[in-house]
Amino acid sequence: MTKQVSAQTATAGTQPPTATEAWQAPTLTITRYDEHYDQLASSAARTDHWTEPFKYIPVGDDAYLTTGIELRARNETYHNNLWGGGDAPDDSYLWLRAMPYADLHIGTGALGARAFVQPILAYAVGVAPSAGPVDQTRTDVLQGFVDLRLGAQTNAIDGAGVTLRAGRQMLSLGTERLVGTRYGPNVPLAFDGLRGLVSLKGATITLLAVRPVTPGPGTFDDTRSRTKSLWGVYATIPAIGLASGIDVYWLGYRNTAARYGGVNGAEQRDSFGARLFGASAGWHWNVEGVYQSGRFADEPISAWTIGTEAGHSFADVPLKPDAVLRVNIVSGDRDRDDKRLNTFNALFPKGKYFGELSPVGPYNIISVNPRVAVALASSVSASIAGMAYWRYSRADGVYDIPGNLIRAAGSATARFIGKEAEATLAWQATPELELSTSLSAFAPGGFIRQTGSAKTITMLGLETNFRF
């Protein structure tokens, strides 16, 4: 579900601080194109915040331009990266990125057009042995698309509308379990292709046919993938029973150069999913299940996942704690010789999936993650979390977030991958500027000890993020 941000919330910064997830932006939206500021056409809606002149710039009689930028610097220092394996040396590097954008709206009535462009300048200093595609893309076009709209804007509470979109765009579906923006790393993920959005009184249906963009090492050399493609339908329906909403979706995926268990081949998957989410009387919940079918290297696929999240916010208690428990189960391959693939494919998931330090990804895993976030002051938030991970299937190994196998099963019999602790602290110094830090440690379990180097990973993260 995408998020529409009102001008008053976006400019005044009146929301209380919350401990943001590692895959989320600290303020406003990640994609930026879901922010709408047309109400600033009325002087009565303005608060005289310094950003408002940049958010609504009249262009002629029936058009306006919105501008903004993100400036982020992030340092990460690792010790015993990937449990001390030789392919991942200790590292301390600096990510730098700037993402300005311009959003031109033409026609504010029932018929309208739009042009959105967002370049990116992303550089990395000190990455060993060299910067990869998620570290650095230098200067390129992160997003650039045009819209044609008939009727109400997407996600409008009242009315109906249809928007047709073509070009390069970031995608954020639901909680980014299968399709996300990869916001946490230095280079976000974008897609080239077509998207249709149908809205009806708050319900939204997204139709898409896209290919992921692969960042290149130079300037203006990012290209759409020649091997991977994504298509499907994603619907969000609000106010059903006790829930704030229900997502139902079907996503088709093709990769002509896939690899599982040392076997190369063409992969085609269909993902059928549903998500129930909401909040009531301090409680909040988010439950999602996905089943995947298809074929890999001419053999059938049968895989699945279920993720649960339940929490409670104590608004009347000092520090306003918010306690959450997450449990995820993700299938792995049950038998390497049964000519059937059971390893779940998370497709294009959010970056930093389980937290700031996420050496393992959502494949062949059982994870339990309690977390408590508190408001130390009106602008200061903190959180502490624990994670424990097991292999779902002993016949399958451990993968990273993009889906690369980092520890094969081999002859290992242990299920327990390891345990992790993580603490974060964030200061929203102004509505636009956030300073944050995190400290994480991942102690290996029996499976890691049985399959190679098994030292405790530690990571210190320091970040400054300016966005308006």
C-alpha cells in the first residue's frame, strides 16, 4: 500500500517520533511521487513553513511544480563480516547520496498529466574490495516517468480515478516483502516499464509490467535487466471488518539466468499473496502469506512464506513504549534430489530486511524478532531488538537478501543459524534533519559453526539524513 502525504504533515513535522525501520525513510515517503501538495494553492492551508515555497510553485493557470531533495551520509563499520569468511573482509566505508526531484502537475481537475524526474548521485568511499551496484552508481536517473490521469488522484478518499504511468519508477508494495525500494542501502531499486493505477473511494488496484534497473559503475549507464521481468496485479481494500485494510495480489516473475543449488536455468514463478493489517485500541497487526508455483530448469516449484507481526503501543505510559513481536517462516528446498524446488524467492525485497545488520535474507528461514521502541523525548526515539534464526529445511542453506547462497547446506545437520541483538537511537533535530546511530551484533549458531568461519559479526552505523 502506498502512502499519500498531506502538505501540513509533511511541512510542519508535527508527528511524534517513532523508531523507523531500517528499510524506511525517516520522514515523508520513500518514493516521493505519493506526496501531494495541491492544497497549498489556498493560502489558508499554509503554515509559513520554509519548505512550502518549494512544494507548490504555480506554473500558469492550471499547473504547479513540486521540488525537494534528500541528502544522506551513512557510515558502516563491520567486524567479522559474514562471520569472518575470507570473501568479506572487515570494512568501514562511507555512503554518500543526493536525490533531488521535480514533480510537474498539469491539470488539477478530472483530467491531468504529470512529469516526475529524480536524478541520483550515489558514491561510496572505502568499500572493500570494491564498490558494488548497491554501493555506488555515480550520477544517473533514479526515476523518470510521465502520468496521464482521468478522475481523482490515486489513493483519494472520495471519487474514482485511473492513472497510466510509463517510465522509470520505484515501487513499494505493501510492507515491501516482495517488491520494495531497497531504501536502506546506498542505491535504491527502480524499475522500467508500465503501471496502471485504479482508485475507487480509497481502494487501489495496481497493474504493472516492469523490468528491474541494474546500476552500472559509471555515470548514466544504468540499464534495465535483460534477464528479469515482473508483472501482476496488487489490490488494497480499506476498512474491512476489524482491519484497516486487506491486500490481495498476484505477481508473475521470470528470470532466464536463475541459479539454485548449483543448477542454472530459466525460472518462472507466480506468487499469490494476501495481507491483513490494521490498528485498534493501541494494538496493531500485520499478517501476510504467499504461495509460489512455477518452474525452474523444467522442474516444478512449490514454495511459501507466512509472516506475522503483532504489537501494542502504550501511549499513556512514560516513554510511550511500542512492543512488537514478529515471526517469519520461509520455505526452503526439502530434498535436493526430488526434482522439485521448494526454496522461496523473495523477488525484490526491502533492503536491510531484518534490521540494520541483515547478513541473512528471507529464504529457508524461521525468524523470531521481538522489538521495543520508546520516545526518549519529543524528538528522540530509541529501540532495542533481538533476533533468532533457524533454517526451515536442513537440505537447504542460508541466503543473503538478494537471494545469493552464502552458506550451502553440505553435510551440516544443525538448524540454528544464530542470534542477533540491535539497538538504535535517532534524533529528529528538525522536521527535515535526522541523526541516527545503530549498534548490532550477530552471534553464530550451530549451522554456521558446522559450515565454516564462525565469528561474531558486529556493525556500527552512523547516519545523517536531510529530506524535504
